Amino acid sequence: MTVWPRVRRAFRSAPLFIFAMGLGFFIAVLSGPGSDSAVQTGGTTFWQILDWKTSTGNWFPDRFEHSGVLRNDAARTQPGYTLYTVAPELSLHLIDMKGREVHRWFVPKSEAIPEARGLRTLYGLLEPQVEGGYLYSNGDVILVYEVKSLGFPATPLVKLDKDSHILWRTAIKSHHAIQLVGDKIYALTGAIRDLPPRPNDAALAPPPAPPSIGEHVSILDSDGRVLSSHSISDAILNAKNMRITDELSGGFSFDALHSNSVDVLTEQTAHFIPGAKPGNVLISLRNLDMLVVMDLDRNTIIWALRGSWRHQHDAKMLPNGHILMFDNEGGLAHGRSRALEIDPNTAGVVWSYDGAENDPLNSADNRGGVQRLSNGNTLINESNAGRLLEVTPDGAIAWEYVNPVQSEERGKKIIASFGLTATRYEPSAVPFLGSEVSHEAIR
């Protein structure tokens, strides 16, 4: 046996090795003479810390005294139903404007994500979460789950009927977000890149690259079968007339891109991006603070933009040619989150909302969403704060909802994070609810 197969196995084991080293270091810090006295004398163990809800990235300090609908200015809101996921509960909820739940979807993780009990999650120690739910008019939904793990967190997409029965699970693994366009599903997919096979003259070849995340945009049919898959990294390398590859040449990064949203350009929106055509996709690359447009047919990047935003999520084209996104950390003067509308030709800010001075938006760097409503308001998902806001163009809050899923940890209130996306549906878009839901409930 040559040395290269052993090297390849070593690289495949690298994530587990690194995790074990970090785990050992953390245990040593907690048990060493310089560790916090509360941990030392209070009997708190490392495993208890792992069991803290706030250590999962799905529970956060609760900033609010009350939950449910806190504000509802019926004269200024966009009537309808709001769909959101509760990340650690693996549940999807549809509520009316008064915060009353009109429908709920849930499947136990043992059925939806059986792989969540495997080695890469330390046999269930690392918990799964649900990031997005996408609703059909008949009540069917597609759920985007993720599993914190020793590798890439992508998992199969799962489609449920309105009674939460599983209709299908995809073979391909998705993460963060999808978009439904007609009878097709555009999904961000990925996995740990396998090391390429060694050539016959292996002794003369350079050593293999370290493992990294291979991120793709995949197109699926209505039954979740893969029609095509397109590498984002390859598209960047194919963009010969752009300097995006320079961003990837500064050294090895396991998660260099971190794609987190995909938006398919239409006849109405494509002409606002130079060189774009319908069917191209707008992608948010969080770890580059960059937006790109990818031509799936040619497998290349045709447009890229950076601006004042940082660690952004949920970027999408608006009918007026602007781009709306959730900017997690781009409020440079004060480090807060904001909903951001920009002109793609200049990267200039057209509109933004970052909250009040005594009540800023703050969703850290890993979640957040926005939706422009038909009345001109913007629905903002302040995910990690567990809050949804409907904000008018002049910055007034017309509707405010705080997640009722709350708990207490170490004597302090904590709140469950929403997933990445929240969506307001007009009443005509949810006929599966039937006539039992009154107009009064809609307002």
C-alpha cells in the first residue's frame, strides 16, 4: 500500500481529530486551576455545559417581557398568515395576525432526520434544527433541516402533507434555503468534498488538498429528484474576467463561501443585473460578505458585489431592481443587524431598518430574513432574538410578534430561535385552511 491512501484517510478523519483536540482543550480549561470558580466550586461539569440549551446556538437570552403579538396596527399591516419555524423544536407554525396558531407541522427527528443519531452527531449529542418551511396551497410543506455535526450540516429535504405525513425525502443533502419555481425546486446543496483519486504517478504528484465543503445549486423536480447540480466553487473558478478567485487564494478555509440563500431571477428582475438572464440565480455568500449571480447553464459567475453589509442572509431581488437582504452585522457604527435594501448598480443603501436606539435589531451572525410585502412594508425575521416585525417604509412597527417558546436556564429567561425564513401569505394563498378561519382572525 502506498502512502497516499493513508494520507487520504487521515484527511477524512481531520474534522473528528480537530473536534476531539478542541474538546480535550475545553475540558482541560474547565477543569484546570484557572477555570471559572462557578464551574469549579458549583459542581458544574463539562457535560452539563454541553446540555445547556444556550450552547446549541438555537436558544438566546430573552429580551422581552411578553410573548405573542405585542403590536398590531391593523390599518397599516398587510393582512394574512405568517409562517415560521422554531429551530430547536423542529416545528413549523402558521399564525394569524393576532398570533393565533391556525396550523402546525411537526415530525419527530427519528423519522425526519434518522441520520441525526449517527457518529457525525456524536450519536445525538449535537442536536438538529429546522431552518425553513415552504408552503404549498394545499397545505403540503417542504422543510429544510440542518444537523450540527463533525462535518457539513446539510440533510435531506423532507416534504410533508398538511397532516405532517412524510411524502418524500431527497437523496441529495440540502442546507439553509430553497426556492420553489413552478414545478422545480432550487436548493443549496453540499457535502464534504471527497479527495480526488491519485494518479498512477502518485509519487510525483503534489499532496492532496485538505477536505473542504463542496457547495452547489441543485435543481430538483417536484418529487425531490435531482435534475442537475452546479458547483459554486467551480463557477467562481470559471469567472476568468473577475477577481473573485483572489478571495479564495489567501489560504485554506474549510467553509470559505457559506452560501445561505438562493433567488432565481425572472423576466422582470434579470435585466437589472448586467449580463444576467432569467434562470440565473442570486446567491448570498456569507463568509465573503458577497452577493453573486451565477449562470447555471454556463457554470460561471457573471456578477459579484460587496458593500457595507456583513455576514448577510436571505438576499433577494425586488421587482424595482433593488436587492433586499438581512444584514447581520453591517451596521458598522454600532454593530447591530438591519434589514437592507440596496441598488445593485452602486451598492448604495436605498432603505434600511435597524431598530430603535433602545431596541436595536440583533440576530448575531448566523440567521435572519426579510420579505417585502405587497403593501410596501417589510417583514423582518430577527431570528436569534425570537422576534418578527412588520415595518413600514418610514420605519414604524406595524406588527410585532415574539416567540412564545421560551425557557429558563441558570436563573435567566431564554428564547428559542426562529429558523432562517419567515413568510407572510395572503389569505387567498392558503385555501387548505378552509372557511372556518374568519376575516376577523386574518386582521
